[in-house]
Amino acid sequence: MSRTSYLHLLAPGRIGTMALRNRIVVTAMGASLAEPDGHCGERIVRYHESQAKGGAGLIITGVAGVAWPTGANQVNQIAISDDRFLPGLTALTEAVHAHGAKIAAQLHHGGLIGVEDMLAGRPVWAPSLPEPPTGDFTEAFLLEELAEAPFGRITSVTIQVMTKADIDTLIAQFAAAASRARRAGFDGVEIHGGHGYLLSSFISPTTNRRTDEYGGPLENRVRLLVEVVRAVRTAVGPDFPVWCKLDSREEGIPGGITIDEAVRTAQIVEEEGANAITVSAYHDAGKPKLHSASHTPHEPGLNLPFAARIKAAVGIPVIASGRIEPVLGDEKIADGSIDFVSMGRKLLADPYLPQKLAEGRPNDVLPCIYCYTCISAIYVGKPLRCAVNPEIGFEYLHRQSPKGGKRVVVIGGGPGGMESARRLRADGHQVTLLEQASQLGGTLRIAALAYQANEPLLDWLRHQVESSRIDVRLRTRATPELLRTLSPDVVVVATGAVRGLPPIPGNDLPHVMSGDDMRRLMLGEGSQELARKVGWATRMASKIGAASGLTSNLDFVRQATRQWMPLGRRVVIIGGELVGLELAEFLSERGRMVTVVDEAPRLGAGLTIVRRMRLLAELKEHGLGLFPDASDIRIEPDRVCFTDQTGNAQAIDANSVIVAKGAAGDSTLARQLEAEGFKVHEVGDCTGIGYIEGAMRGAARAAKEISQI
């Protein structure tokens, strides 16, 4: 993370009467950490308390149901529909206030996206009968995910077009919930007027086809939101901060909300007394790629131009969100485009980001890798989690004070090994890290090359290891003899997976490479097998790159491979899981005609749902051939042959073939060391393929077990 003073991001701010210590806001996220009965229990209280401890200025809760259980859109969401929920809500606000942060409740009714209503057989409230859905976002789901997802259990849906009496009931529910929020000690409320939920469905011309005073022109479609704002203001009084979350547009929805309409809506709610506007966006939910193109965007700063348009048209603060890095957020606050930066994924990865920036330690901020682990959990009805921060959602499990002082040897310098070493050293142990390669990183290096968002994690882990008093020994092979000289109390084995070629006919042909061959080639690591498959000039270029340090610079490798790669024009990748698909994207961007073939019924295992939605769509847009559910795969000298899922024989021309499958856990070293009398913990892919999340969680688990013995 760039070194800067972050003067504007860390400056005090104000929303109405609410004074905030900085401009960093925890965005409302679907955490699913409340109790099954809607109460705020210990789990969600400690989750938000951690964000307050970390220095955020304002925390906005995830959706709090004003009519709960009616209108709920996810399991274990906060309820604010009855006074019986006040004790838990009060405990939450008190925990946050104890650490100097402010907290707002996000008032919500799911409407057409009220999944819990659908599951319970309750009618779903809507402004009018909706058009049939377009597309199928579930096409990117794995079969096991489809079986697990809540929407798979919905047998029928009844739409209730709201009457005037229903509308009056809803307005009263929002007002009562706001009053309840104030009594519970919240510092403000955010009225959720976006993301396809009930208020948003009235605003959007595609879901609101009413012909009464609540339909037609924008002023009519916004009428319900206006009446909610008025009722809430009456309920909480003139000095209590109230603001609205609005969609700046609806991506991929012809005739949907536009930025011009969003600007006017913001002006209208300002006139009604709103103290701020949170700028977001929505999308056509039937189009998989768009699930990462609106409120949770893949593109950095995607919503900032729209937030700036709204900011220029109103006189109240604007809260912007959507993959805004701290440096960019600071710049946009400085130039007046926005007033506050709302962060979600980044504050899951590291709730202490604000504090670390204030202390001048940006390089200590654990980075988000934009893998969508957090939001993808919602799609299968699970509480959110984070791939790089295993503690998120488990703050309530109070960890015992670590017992340091042990001598620990960690074998393997990949993500699991580095994270184990970092945690163990922080717990007060004497740590030696052994890595047989010439640099730290392991398979995270190739993962960072293929998906650049992984690189900040690689840099962070290296920085943490290098800045700790860890004895790092590179080019060192771990043997029982060496370990005896180190006399460890505990050994952590984090040596990764074994990657052999599966028994595919033709896998021994010279134009066939394994995933490991590709990794060694790209990063300048040689092997006897690689020497058999590439020419002398290629091997020399790779060695020179490694010797000069060029291949350790991933930016250089990314750029150099756009000019030259020792692969033919036509590439077939056998294996359509995470590694195969990210490699396919990497090669396609470098001018290769790529086809992906796999026996799996659906492609993308190992990728999270939302990441998979985007990647599969982009591969199709780039013209790649994707063949799941293939059989009888065989490799010939100039082609790959197989039977596709329709039973037709296929023969795809191939100058190069990459087999990106066959990885498996490997406990050989761990068992050998145990037989030699060492106490061993295993971490990462040596226990089975778990990718980055598995490595980070395994490291946390091993460190906890070692430090509490």
C-alpha cells in the first residue's frame, strides 16, 4: 500500500449532528451473524466491536429488518421490528461506543428479494407484478452449491401487489424501527433504498408499473421513499442523523434507474431532510457477470464518477463505496468528489486498517485479494467469511493468551508457511522458516501472476516475515538430520501439494506441460522434465531471468509474456478448476487461442461463486472454447480429442497442451518426521487443496494449537 499521510481520509467528518473521528465507514454487508431469532447476540456484537477497535469512524450494520421476519432476505439477519430486540441492539451500540466509533442501523425490507418470505411461503410484497426474470445466474454454480443454496428450496412464490393499506403499514414499520434504533443507542439510521429491495423496486421503472400516485413519473415512484423519510424524521426528531442508500444506476437493465434519475432522487430526499446519501448501484441479477459490476464491483473505483455526479447536485455529505483503495479515497475526498469512503471487503480483511493508516503503517494492512469469498457465502446461506482473515465472524471465540517460548521450525515458504511463521513469532515463539527455493512465495507467486489481486498478499506476507525476527533459510531442504540440529519443540509442515500428471493418454508427448512445468517456466525455475519439453534458448532465457532477478518481478513477467511465450498459438488446457481457468484467462490475454476441457460437470471448482460468475462470462466473451463434462480425453501430437457433454466427438487443434489438474495433498514429509519422533502440525495444500483460504485458515489453526499447549 502506498505511503501517504491520508490527511483527508483520516480527517474528522460530520453527518448532520453526528461527529465522526475520520471519513472511513464500514459499509453495510450481509453478515448473517445475528441469532436465528433476529437478536443481536455475542457473535455479531464482537464482529462490529472489532471494527470499532480498528478505528473506523462509522459502522453501518447489515440489513436490519423493519418487518422481520417478513421482508427478510437472508438467514441470521438483524431484526429491528419489535421492542424485544432492544437488549441485543443496545449491547451492540454500547460495545461500539466503548471504542470511539459511531454506529448506524440500516433499515430494510427485502420486497421482491425477500428470500426468507419465499422459503416460509409468505407473499412477497412488490409495487406491481414483475416481468419474468431474464438469464440464469445459477449457471455458474457448481452442482453442490445449487443443492446447498436457499433458493433451491423455494417451491413457489406468491407476489402481493401492495395496496395503500400495505404501504401505510410499511411506512409505519420504518418509522417504528427508526425510533427503536434511537432508543437502542444508534447514532443514525440508513434507509436502504437500493439493490432491488422494496423501496428500490418502487423507484425503478422496470419493477414499478403502477398507475396510481406511486407509479409513473419519477416523482411518483420516489413517493414511497419520501413518505418513509418523512415518517422516520418525525419518529426520531430533527437532530437524529437519517440518510438514504440509493442506486446510482441499474447495470444491464434497459429502462432501469439512470444516473440522471438518481441525481434527482438524491435532491428530493435532501429536500425532505436526509442528512447524507450513500451512493451504490444495482444490476440485472439474471446476468452472472453483473454480480460484480455494481454494488460490489470488480473494477476499482467503479462507482466514484456516479458519486461525484450526485455530490455536485446536493449540499449534504456523500458516502461512496465500491473497491475504493485508501489512496484513491483520500484523493477524491480532497478534490471534493465525495465526503466519506465506505469500505466493506477491505475491512473484513483487516478491521484495523484505519488504525494502521493513522499510525503510519500502511504496509502492515492485510490486503483484500478481491476473491469474493465474503459475498459468495451469502449465495449458499452461510455467514460471511474472509479468505485472508480467518478471525472474521469468530471474534466472539475469545482466544486464550498465547504461551510462547517454543522452538518451532516451519517447513515451506508458501502462504501457509509464511503465515504460520508470522503468527507463531507474534505469539512469542522462536521460529525458523526453511524454504528450498531461492525466494519466499511458493505457489502464491504463480497465483499472483495469473490473478494480480493476489500480489498484495504475497508482498504483505513477505514483508511481515522479513520485519519479524524469524530465521529464514532459503535454498534449504528440510531433512531429519537438519531438524535434529535445530532441536524444535514443534515442526509445521507447509510444503504444498504434489502435482502429478493424471493418466491421460498422450500425457508424455513433448508438447504437453503440467501446471508445475508452467510455473517453473514463468518464474525461471528449472527441472529435468522441463528441459525435455522446451528448447535450449527458452531454458537459457528463463535461467537468465531468474539469475538477474527479473522473473521475481511479476510486473516484468506480465509484460514480457505479452511479447513472447514459448507456447504455440493454439493451447488446450485440460482442467477447468481455479488454476486452469485463471491460466486460460492469462494466456488468452496474451494472444493465445485457448480451449478448456474437463470431465467435471461444471467448470470453476476452487473459485468462489461471484468470482466464477465473472471469469466464466469473460472467458466466453473472449471466445474461448469451454467444454465441461467431457469424456474419453486423449492427447495426440497436434490435437486433443474427447467426447463432449452432448455425446459428440471433438478434435481441437493444439500446438501446446497444459494439464492443469492432478494436484493432491502430500503428507509424506509429515509422516516421515513423525516417524523420526518430531511433533508435527500440517498446514496448507499438503493436507488437501484449499488454495489461499485453506492456507491462511490452516496457519491460524496450527498457531493457535501450538500456542495453547
